Amino acid sequence: METPELVVHGQTASFSTALRSLVNNPRYSDVCFVVGQERQEIFAHRCLLACRCNFFQRLLGTELGPGVPSPVVLSTVPAEAFLAVLEFLYTNSVKLHRHSVLEVLTAAVEYGLEELRELCLEFVVKVLDVELVCEALQVAVTFGLGPLQERCIAFIEAHSQEALRTRGFVELSAAALLPLLRSDKLCVDEVELVRAAWSWARVGAAVLERPVAEVAAPVVRELRLALLAPAELSALEEQNRREPFIPVEQIVEAWKCHALRRGDAAPGAPCRRRRGTLPREHHRFLDLPFR
């Protein structure tokens, strides 16, 4: 007769508390990480990291030699985010904060921690606001997180004017800005959108030490200049002469739409109205209203 077997469980809370006490605890630790730009020392335990995460298994898989092992340098991850990763690996739970969750999410993606990634994504969606949304969009585009990208774009569409004024907006990559400029649902007038895109290009030009027009080239075609009234288009053209931003031929295409009073007069000039487009007299000649 077989002896019956039963898996029984003790209290998880005390177990988790005990393991949490080992996070960044030099006692019994056998690996030291030097983390972030501040080069903060963080202590951990090889066996636990290796059994919980393939990234650390590969990173720490070399045999320990004699003497004290050299610290492992991880300069791109902030210390707070790395400690959150360790907390999750040790306890399978983590305390997330709005100001650092995107850094934890980035680390989770880079380290292949799918469960932590999903927890971070759920938290980001819950705390998404005007100040966070553009930074979250950039992370989503960088790592191909499609559902998060869709949520961020929908949020920006509903809060366009506020989002365009944030620091996160001017720090977007061209790849992240492009789907926004292609959206029909932005609640902002084209004049303000052109102004925001120009500011974005100026910041990028300063950072990359490249001309404004060169930085703007991947996205500027998505600006719908045909929506501008003649006086607005003239003012834009004059400013563009002083500070090149928009290709001259793109402005010519917009003028052609005005001259011929047809939205399809210049195939290269998008003229669909956005949700936030203010009405102008010439819009009645455009063939593609907002849908």
C-alpha cells in the first residue's frame, strides 16, 4: 500500500518577510553589483538570482575564482529600479511607485522577467496621467509593448493640449512621435500641433547637434498644413524662412489646396481634420472631414 503524500504550505507572509530581509543585505551575500550612474553598491545572492532569472544565470554563471569576486557593474539601471527587481526575485512581490515604475518596467523587459513586466504594465495603466504618458509611450515604442502604446496614444488623444506641453513630449523619439501626428483623434488645433512639433525638433537638434529640419524630417510630413488658414500659412512660411523646419515643397502643396479649393489638389498634403481642429472658412472645400 502506497504511503499517501500531501504537499502542505506554511505561512507565506513570514517566508516573504524573511527573504525580503536579505535584499541588499551584505550578510551571507556572495555578489556585489555596482548600479546606476551613482555607482551604488547593492548586495545579493547568486544562487537565488540564478534560479529565478535566466539573465542573471548567464551573467553570474562563471565559476568563482579564489579571493573576493569583482563587483558586477550595471550602469544603465537606476539603483531604485534594481532594488525593486531584487525584491521581486526574492519575494515574488514588489512595491511599485509612479515615479520609478517605468525604470522597473525597462529592467523587467531587459532581464526577461515577464511576470514583473505584466505587473508593471498593469500599474502604469492605473497611474497614467499627463506627466507620465509621454514617457510611458516612449518605453512602449522602444520595447514593442503594443497594448501600452495604444493606451498611451488614446490618453494623449483625449488630453492633447496638456500632453504637448510636457517635458516628456519634447523628449520623444521620432518613432514615438510619428503615430501621434498620424492620429485623427488628437484634441488640438493644427497651429498648436505645428508649434509643439517645432519645439520638439528644436530640443532634438540641440541634443543631437543637428539642424532642426534634419531632426524633423522623419515626422514633419504628418503635419496637415492645408488645414491652416491663408494668414496662418503665410506666417508659418515666413517663420520657416528664418528657421527651416518644414520642406518648402510641403508648404507649396498646402498653398495649392487653397488655390484650387480642393483637398485632393495635392496628394502629398494631408488635410483630414482632427478631432480638435478649429473650423476655418476654407475647410468646406476639403474632401476629407474628420471621421
